[in-house]
Amino acid sequence: MEWIKGLPDEMKVKDFSQGERSEYLYFVGCTASFDPRIQEIAKALVRCLKQSEIDFGILGNEEHCCGNEIRRMGEAGLFDMLVEENVKRFESYQIEHVFTMCPHGFNVLKNEYPQGSWKSSIRPNFLQNT
């Protein structure tokens, strides 16, 4: 969660892992979580969402890798484990909408995860009007 440090207090992001709830889950992803260059993009997205009064949250320290790169390297067993853990987490928090800014994360969430009570998108419809 290093990427979120430095945001002003009025930009505080809801954290599902801390008992907070929201309409949308922003699945930050590995690159935005760890690469300082991409962290600025994640912060900019948070500012846009906050200014647009979009109700969203993150998984905080409970967010695991989506598994895209692991899948591509052929680690099917580890990928399956990550999918199972992530889907259980989505369901336990009753998440209905997941969005990400990562095209690889979006691809794996949409096309390789079992679709249950939640839907994934890379650019939710609400961003069209912001």
C-alpha cells in the first residue's frame, strides 16, 4: 500500500480489508502497487474518482496478484490458487464491480476468472462522464 501514501487526507480511499464498503473495487494490481512511476498514475486515477464522487474502495494489504504473468509463465497451479483466493475475497466482501487500469489484469479477470456475482471492467461506464 505504499502507492497510496502521500495522498492528502481528503483523498482517503476506502479499504475493504478495514471493514469499509463501496460500490466499486479498484483492483490496483502489482505494477501500480510497486512501480513508483506507475504509482503516480494510480494516484491520478484516485484524484479523478474522488473529484467525480465515485464510490470505490481497494483491498489494501489483502490484494494479491491477479496471476496474469504467473499464468503466462506456465504456473497453472499457482494461478489457480490466486484465482481461488481472489474470488473468495471478492465474494466475502460482496463485491459486485471490479475495475482496474491494468490491461493485463483486466484480461485475466474478465477472460480467465470464473464470472460469478461480480463483473470486471477496465474502464467503467462512470469514467465516460468524468
